[in-house]
Amino acid sequence: MTATATAPATGRTPLPLDVEAVRADFPILGRTVRDGKRLVYLDSGATSQKPRQVLDAERWFYENVNAAPHRGAHALAEEATEAYEQARVTIASFIGAQPDEVVFTRNSTEAINLVAYAMSNAVTAKEPEFHRYAVGEGDEVVVTEMEHHANLIPWQQLCERTGATLRWLGLTDDGRLDLSDLDTVVNERTKLVTVTQQSNILGTMPPLAPIIERAHAVGALVMVDGAQSVPHQPVDVAALGADFLVFSGHKMLGPTGVGVLWGRAEVLAALPPFLTGGSMIEVVRMEGSTFAPPPQRFEAGVPMTAQVIGLAAAADYLTALGMDKVQAHEEALTEYALAQLQAIPGVRVIGPVDTVARGGAISFTVEGIHPHDVGQVLDDQGIAVRVGHHCAWPVVRRYGVPATTRATFYVHTGYDDVDALVEGVRHAQRFFGVDGGEEA
Amino acid sequence: MKLQDMYQEIILDHYRNPHGRGLRDPFDAEVHHVNPTCGDEVTLRVKVDGDTLTDVSYEGMGCSISQASVSAMYDLVVGKSVPDALATGEDFMRLMQAKGDTAVADELEDSLEDAVAFAGVSKYPARIKCALMSWMALKDASARAWTPTETAPTEEPA
């Protein structure tokens, strides 16, 4: 990028969300870091901060209701079960799903592993109805080169366990998914295609419709990794048309320790369990057991009840803001940030350089300064960004950089945060003596 | 200002003009170490004659701290006996665990020379592993290239 290419004339369109009002809901944004600096939190892509409403919901549960749901007949157990299942209704509604299609997991990673292990458990399941999605030699699983490690390694491992073959769709030089060989990569041998809805490192939103159409045409299942999309844009599973959607609570203002696997009812019904134990059973005998229907079949053990209730509060909070507004808010910030960052000599954005089919994760490099050092200088000014390979090592390798600095936005992000980032990058250049385009 | 505590001028000098960089022959062991949380890498070779570390050569990519650390390590350990080099590594480890305690840095100044400038890094837990990566690689490569002999100045357990 050159300095002359982009004059920072991009205006600040009015932000759809009232940033000051939103910030007032987030207690942590009131603290300072590094000797009294205002916290500029641009790392929501790693984990989001929590509004008071979410914290209050968890506290309410523990102070008033706490009991193990789906066990016992006492008053608290009844109320805990009611609260837990009501939270499932709220969270299902947030993605346009039926409640019994929503399985609570620890996070997206566990949700993906649940499906991957179910597909290998299907090979040896004693129940014939669980064989439908078994994976073995001669079968193929398709991922993309832009997946988070969480949506890559479980499939590599599934293939190693079963003898199936892992294939993948590559990337284009401008940070998009390369669909030119879609029809050969996804073929009659394909059992499952899994793809992110929004890349955690590039921000890219791949076109899902043609992928889902092709996968279904050859009889393959489709999983969509919504870890970076469900928190930031409206997602409706009926409109999406996939078979699975996974997302994490902690990236959408909710607590850590809770995530969601959504699966189409008939697909979930045909999957054997992943984790086994209490509350996922139907009848247990010493000689063998039968299992409950979904979603209970996939929720062994006492669940993360308070976290589920906190996540429902987060969904309510986002719904009240309006997911359309959340998306428009981040798009305005992204457009501004892309223009401002690219106006700095030596800054290279890794990923799409415009807001077309793109979310708010902006990865970049600064010539002459390693991303860790960029991040350190930003941190010194109170600006929290992520540095490294962002659990997407193949992506940084694809673009020939060792790592990137990544800024991500959310509902409390304002133009002042972007301005702080841009000034912080310039400060890093001065600090390391690579400003003025004079690269080391 | 804290930032200057970490990015001492001496560290930035090593980063911009690394000492001993490049992989050289002959060598007795080569190791490749990565920092899996951030992708920093170092390939490091050692050449040992008798008990003496006669060369340490390396290629790597990473942040200023990791690259300066390997350069400063090169200055410190080449020409030393392997046990002395490893003892220096232990001192460097102590420095990294000092949480910025200047008394520890003062105590280790004679042993660590330039590398004592990394004392400021010990205040930033996330960066300590950057500074330690090359020392871990040296320990690993030394163990492959050299085994203590009866004459080596190491204490055998009783």
C-alpha cells in the first residue's frame, strides 16, 4: 500500500448504535490499564466483554435458583430446569431454530468435536440407526484453508481415525475463498463440508449458498462455523440451509464455558453420542444402555446452567440492540478503519480491503515491525489487540507473513477506538524508527 | 516509561544488527523450535569440540525480543564450555522469572553481560517465552550434540 493511494477522506458515517450508552453497560470498560490509560478493547474476536445484564443473570441464577436441572423434584430443581429450558428457547429463537435442535456445549470447539466424534462413533455404533453418517475409507471431508484451527484439526483427526481423506478449498490472493474447484473438491465421495461464515483472521465472509447447494447436491452434510458471525450479524438457520451451525457464547457477550451446536432435527436424531454419562440416557442396564433423543443425547452430565442463562441474557441484549444495527455499526467502523489504516505507509491489510462480504476482523502487518512489537506498543497505550497467527496458521502461511496484528470491533466500539488504533500504529512506527515510509 | 524498559537500546541494536546469524557448517546438532502461540521460529545449530561450544548458528523469524535474544545468546555462549553455556542459560531463566526485580538483574550482570538488558521483558509474562525460545533451542541442541564425560565439570549424582 502506498500513501498516495488512499486519501483519508472517508467520512465517519453516523454509527447506528449509541456507543456511550452501550459502554455504560460494560463495567470493565470503566477501568484503566497501563498507568491510567483508557481501555481500548479491540479484541472481541478473541473474547467479548460482558454487559452488566449478563453478569446479573448469572448472579440471579446462583443467588435464587441454583440446582441441577433435569434431576430431582424439589422446588429449586424445578425452577432451575425451567430457567435452563427457557434459556434454550431464547437462544434458539436468536438463530431462528427450534429449541430441541439446540445442543449446549462448552464452546464452538467442543461443538465441532461433537460432530466429528459422532461421525467416527457411527462406524462402531451397535444401533443401525446411527450408521447413516459413518465416515470411513474412500469418504472425504472438505474444509477450507481459512478455517480456525478449531474447524480444521477435529476433521484432520476424524480422517486419521477413520481412513477418510481431508480435502480443502483454497484462498485467493485478495483474501477470498477460491471456489473455482468447488465441483471437484466437493464430490460424490464427500460426507461433510465445513466452512466458516466469517473468517476470524481475514474478516472474509465466504459465499455459503453455492457451497451448501453443491454439498447437498452430492448428499454431503454442511457445517457452518458461526463463532465469528453469530455475534456480529443476523443469522437464521432456516435461511442458511446448512445442517449444523456452531457458535460460542463468550464471543457474543455471554459467559465462557457455553457454546451451541445447532443441528437439523433429523440429522441430530441419526448421530450417536459423543460424551456419555448421566442425563443423556434413556434406559441403563449393566449389559448396555439406550440414549435419550436430542438435544439431551448430547448433553451428558450436569450442564453449565448459569452460563446458559447468561448466554440467553446476552442474546436478549443483542436482540434489543438489533442484530441488523450491530452489523451496520461494525460495517461503518470497518470501512473507516480500513481507509485509515491503509493510509499509513507500510501498513498492509491481510484480507479483503473493502467492506464487500466482509466482517469487522482486520488483520494487518506494519513493514519493519513484527506484529508482537506492534501489539506491545499498542498495549502500552491501553489498546488491546490480538497478535500472532490467530489459530489460523495456514492462513498466515498462505499470505507469506509470520503473523499479523488483528483488531476486532463490537457494539461498544466507537470511532475514538479506531482513531486510537491508527495513532497507536503510527506511534509504533516512530518508536521503531520506521515512520515516514523509511522501512528498516 | 515501561515500554523503554523492555525495548532497551541494546536489544534493538541486536534486533537490527544480529550477531552470528545464518546457518553454518560443520555442526553436530540442529534443532527447530517454534513458539506455537505466535508462530515465531528458530533453527539452531551447535558445533562442539570436546566440551567447548565452538559455534552456534541460527536462522529464525520472530519479534524483536526473540531475535535480539538469540543474537545476545550467540555473543554469550560461543567459546564457552557446554556446561558453562547451560549455566548461563539457567541465569537467563532466573532473569526471566525475576518479574522486573532489579536486584536479580544486578546480581546476574557479570554472567549475562548484554543479555541482562532483557530484565525489562520479565515484567511482561506474554513476552518471556519470546526471549526464552532460543535458550530452549540451545539446551535441546546441546543435549543432542554433547554428553557429559568423566572429565566434564558436572556433578554426578551420588
